[in-house]
Amino acid sequence: MPLYRSVGGEPLCLTCTYYADNTCTFPKRPDAMDCTLYDDVRKPPTDIHSSYKSTFRVKAWVERHIGLLALLGLILISLLLVLMR
């Protein structure tokens, strides 16, 4: 966990995103000179979803639903065995 420290005499809260939108729960607010929650309001926003590739999303979905896929596989095999008789 990174610890952010104020470089000048100015508190980190003045440039923190969480302080700006009033979601900060840090007990040293608004005079924190060091903080683990700091997120600079001046940095440009990044689009997290654009960096995901479709193969990653499919793989993540399969890993989350492996039990359901196994159950569906067993049902399919059972139906095939019944229809072959």
C-alpha cells in the first residue's frame, strides 16, 4: 500500500479527488500531510475498460462460471447418452 506524502507545506487534501467529491473518510482530513487514499484530482482520467481485451473478458467469465459450465456439460452428456439408446 503506497503512502503519499506532501512535498510542500500544502496538505494533500487540497488536490485529492476524494476530498473534492466529499467521499474521504481519512481521519486526518482536511489537513493530511500523508495519506494512503490519495488520488490526484489534476491527473487525467483513464478509461479502465478500454484496456481489457475480449479474450481476457471471456476467460474471466469462464473462470467465474466454471461450476455452471460443468453442470451444463454433465446435462449435455446425459442427454446424448439417453438419445443414443
